[in-house]
Amino acid sequence: MRGRTVLEEAPGAPLAARSIDLGLMTMGMTLGPHAAFLMLQGLETLDLRVQRACDTALDLARRLQDVTGVDAVVYPGLPEHPSHAVAQRVLQNGFGSVLGLRFESEAVARGTLDRLQLISHLANIGDAKTVAIHPWTTTHSSLREPARLAAGVTPDLVRLSVGLEDPADLLHDLTQAIRGARGEDR
């Protein structure tokens, strides 16, 4: 006696049924022991890593306000941010790990990204490594200009997602990159 076909078993979604059968029944799509261990270890230390990133972001935001070439630091942990009072009330253990830097021009913003050595030029956020991106030409580039501006994304903005590195190392990397972008390293 022959078994039923996937089309007979699941006429409304045969591809999904075959995928489930192949993945779960045939190939055994389960986590291996080492992968499961690493995932659990990551979950167990998540609160420590997030707190470290938030603390570093606040420290970096404060220090970057005094760096020549940075016109503004956009971070809810700073008193001058328009949402600072709300952030203080709502956020309990920090102000997040993402901050924005506004420069005198798009050229300086993009030049800074080109000169970073420790910080990676990537689009992801929430990583253990600090990354930077130019949202105007990447993550928000598909939006029309009025929508980008309404979202606070301008050509002179660089977004940082702060990771676990030492704040002094991050500040040094940003400072040297900014100086180079402004032509001060000659």
C-alpha cells in the first residue's frame, strides 16, 4: 500500500508541508549540543552585555560632545535631547546603545566612516562590536527626502551602535577618524 502524496496530505500548502517533513523528519533539524550551549550562554549573559553597551554609549555620548568636528550628539541620555525627560522616566537601566553624531557636512560624516579602524562600517545594531553607518545613503535611502528628514536622518548624520569595547578605545578611533575627515591629520 502506497502512502499519500504531499498534495493529498496538504493541498492548501504542499511546499510548507514538504519543508516541514524534510527539515524535521528527514534531516533532523535540531540544535546540536554545542550550538545549544552557546545560545544558552549568550542568553545568560545578555543583561550584562546590554548594560555594558548602554553604559559605554552614555559615556561616549558625553565625551563626544567636546570633540572638535562633532556638531551634535543625538542620544536620549543627554539632557539636551528632546526626549530626555521621557527616557529618564521610562528607561530603567540606561538609555540604549545607539547614538547619532551630526557633523558639519555629509563629506565629513562619510569621511569619518572611511577612516574608522576599530569600529566597523556595518548596518546591524545590537552587536557585541561597535558598528557605524551613514543612514542617509544606506538604511533610510529608500525613503523620500521629507520622510528621512522627519525621521531625524540627515546627510550629516552617522549612527553608532555601541558594543562592548572600552570607551576610551572607541573615543580614540572616532577622534582620529574625525580629524582625518576634516583634513587635520596632514
